[in-house]
Amino acid sequence: MYAGFCRIPPTQPGSIPRLTVLTLFVILPAFPQTGTNPNLRVLADEITATYAKLEPQTIRPANGFLKYDYLIPAGYYQQMWDWDGFFIGSHLAHQDRGKAKYLQFWVLSFAAAADGEGYVPGMLTTAGIPKLGPKFGRFAIKPFLAQGAVIASERLGDYDWVLPVWENLRRIIAYREKTEYDAQRGLFFWEMAMQSGQDNNVALTNEPNDRNAILAVDLCTFQLREYKAMAKLAEKLGKPAEAGEYRRNADRLRGAMLESLWFARDQMFFNIRRDSGQPVRRISGSNFMPLVEDVLTAADARAMIHRYLWNPEQMLAPHGIRSLSKQDVAYNNVSMIDPYSNWQGPVWINANYLYFVALKRYGFPAEARELAGRLGQMVLADIRKWGTMHECYDAETGEGLAPTAEQSKGRVFTGFVGWNLLVEDMLQCETKGDCFAP
């Protein structure tokens, strides 16, 4: 659900909190901590102390085209990106209400960059809107802006700042509906895998002659949440008709996802081809994104988790949850960052954070605790070795993969910070009951 910072009453395992408004990054119920492993508390404290030194690298002062302080993954990446900034900003907002201003600035910067049609790219620089090469395609921004606006507004206690960019947010939504929406099935498609952020996801394609070809589970989930966020914003800004419009859009999209993307016999969401409607039967990490929402019944969600997500023969690895099933013929842990980052096996912290939320949501508290501990140990070992982190990790060994010194400018290892900061939020949830999650 979405950002109201609501307290969800404790539920029975497998039950789903039913809220009428989107609550992205709500405060989850405090789970009993009496059985918490003391080593996990030590790990959490060390992560917090270590991250205090790394976190400032993700914040840059306003400069040039970027009129507000802006967020970067740091290390290898000095640009401001779409979902990177969303996750970094959400982490900062959780750690300190005052730091929610950085998520607010992230929204304002991207919203201000929208053209007359509502197009804004998924990356901005101090020099302006970059000229992207063919491998990026249009690279339109992912649907996270309204969600970020709600989180920032709730933490800041103020929605009024959204009003000057409200029409920009509406144009950005309309642009996606114009360019990435299949009216026949009522679902959304990425132009290409690169646009999704999961650069070489085998459930999508980067083939130049196969653009806009695959209706995507993850995009539909993100867009569903964006509609709910827009409804929340409209309510707060005194626009009831527009709030109703976005709620209806969310309801239609949820129904279309169940009708066309959910395969009950497989107990799995699959992307489908637009031309044929045939499923892309690859068990990719993107298939699990609906588990952060109330799309499925609790029974179906738990079955999906048991069968695939928390299964060492599929997604579960010794050091986290893989980005591709171990059973897939393409499964690998190759260190690559150019032309694409590798989403065909390695552990990614942002995706694992969403899986952590899914485990909490559907009654897997022990598994969520175990996942937080594995990820914490992995990133802390990386920091001890390198003084920073990597953007992804070998699922079998826990070793940092990209970026390496050889892949970096001047052949100097610069590392990565970015959304890896979310490990702190998971450990705080497990050790202090301070749970902040979509």
C-alpha cells in the first residue's frame, strides 16, 4: 500500500492489511522482539555506524540544471536516477523526518523536467537532460514520482508543496498511458528491458526490432501504486474528481493483472507477449513485485513465496534472493556493468528490500529476519574489504560484483552506495520494530 505512515494493526500470518489509500512506506506493525538474535542487534548497530559515513555521499548540493540538492547512487554513478533516487530518498525520510526534503527535491526536479507532453527521462544531470544513446531508447522515467511525493509529504507534514507541480505529475502519468499502455488488455509495457532498470532481465528484451513488445508485471505493479499515490495526492489537494479517476484506474489495472498476468496453475505472475498473449515463462525477480501490493489473495501469495521466492532451488540463495531463478538456463553471476548491469542471477538490495516487505506482509517473519541478517553480513563484509559497496553481489558467494576497478573510470575502484542503504532499514525493523516499508 502507500505512504500514509499509517500504523497497520497486527495481523494473523497470511492475512493482508486492507487500507483504502495507498500506503507506500507505511509503518508496519511492531513485531515481538524478545526472540531477536543478539548478533542481529550487533550487526544492526555496526551497519548504522558504518552507513553514517557512507550515506552523505548520496547527497549533492544544487548545481546547474538541478535547482535543488539532489540524490545520486555515488561511487560509479554521479547522475540523479529515477528509482535510485526514490529508494535513497525513502531511506533518508525514514531515518530523519527532516531529511524527507531530499525526496521532496527529487520529485520537484524530475517533475520540473517534464516537457509539454509529459516526457521526462529516467536520469538527469547538472548539465540538463542528457542525450541518451540507442541502447537506452526513450528511457522514460519509471512510475515512482507520485509515490515519492506522498512519502515526503507525510514525513514533512505538508502536501501544499505538490500543488505547483500537480499538472506536471498528471502529464507524466498521461504520457505513460499514451506511450506504454496496451488498451486491449489494460496493461502496461516497458519499451525495453533497459528502461525497466533490470537492464538485461530475461523476461524482457533489448532487441531493437522487439520494442514495446512485452506486458510487464513489475511495471503494472509500480503503475498501480502510482495511481493510488495520485489519488492520495488529489484528495489532499482538494481534487475529489481526480482522486476518483485515479482510484478507478488502479482498480481496473489490478483486475487486468489478475486476468492476464496471473497463472494460477503455475502459482506465478508472468510477463506476456503483446502480439500473442503468450506468457514469458521465466522466473525472474520482477515477477514477484505484486507481492508488495494486495493483488493476490493471501493463500495465493503464500503459495508463490513457498514455491519460488523462499526456495533454494529457485530464488533463495546463500546470500540473499536471486534476480533470476537458479533453474533458468541463463542464470549466472557474471560481473558486468556495460552495456548492461547484470540482473540474471546476482543479489540486488533494492529488489531484496521489496522481497523483505513481501515476507513481512504475508506472514513470514522468521524468513524476513533471516534475509535481513544475510544481507547485513554481506554488505558489511564488502565495506570492511573495500571501504564502500558494490551495486550487486554474487548470490552464491556473497562477493561484490560490479563495478570493479577495471570497469570504472581511470581504472580506480569507486564503489556504490545508493539503495544498498535499505539494509539498515531492514535491520532496524527486525531489531527495534521500527519498520518502514511499502
